[in-house]
Amino acid sequence: MIVVTTNDLPGHRIVRYIGLVRGLTVRSRNLVANIGGGLQSLLGGNVTIYTDLAEQARQEAYDNLVAHAVGMGANAVIAMRYDANDIMEGITEVLAYGTAVWVEEDAG
């Protein structure tokens, strides 16, 4: 599966547009993360506990996006983006979305 943030794919031509695909996850912070994150924030700098949590959420949303695209018969996703919103205190949704397509390598 090829996933790009661009609207085209150099070296390939889009044969068929399949449609919108998305991957969604909803994550919450846990007590350990809150305590550890609070302690790290007192020291300043990167709060690695929350960085790891954010990366895990994005990866899960990305994996769900790829599964959705494969299920629709795509071999690529173009114009992929992320979005995130707080649902309530400590609970965030992360959405990965893009356009599922079928691409073929350029012959030239």
C-alpha cells in the first residue's frame, strides 16, 4: 500500500478513484501517563509519555486507514491527512483520511 500526502504519485498514474477512506481511533490518557506527564512537565521540554501516546494514536488511525483502503480495493491513498479533536477531558479522537485510488506504474 502506497500512502502519500500529495495529490498525485510521481512515477505512477491514477487509473481509478475509489473514494474517501478513513481510519479513526479514540484514545484516553491513563493514570500512570497523567502522573508521569505531570512530573515531566515540571522539568520542561518534551513530555515523552504524551509524545508516545500521540504516536500510538496516529499509528492506529493510519493502520485503520490502510485497512479501509485495502477493503475498498485500493492499492494507494493520496492526499492523506491527520486530524485530532478532544471529545472530552483526557479523551481524543485521531482521524487519518485520504482518497483511495488504484495506481499503475508509468511505462516510460
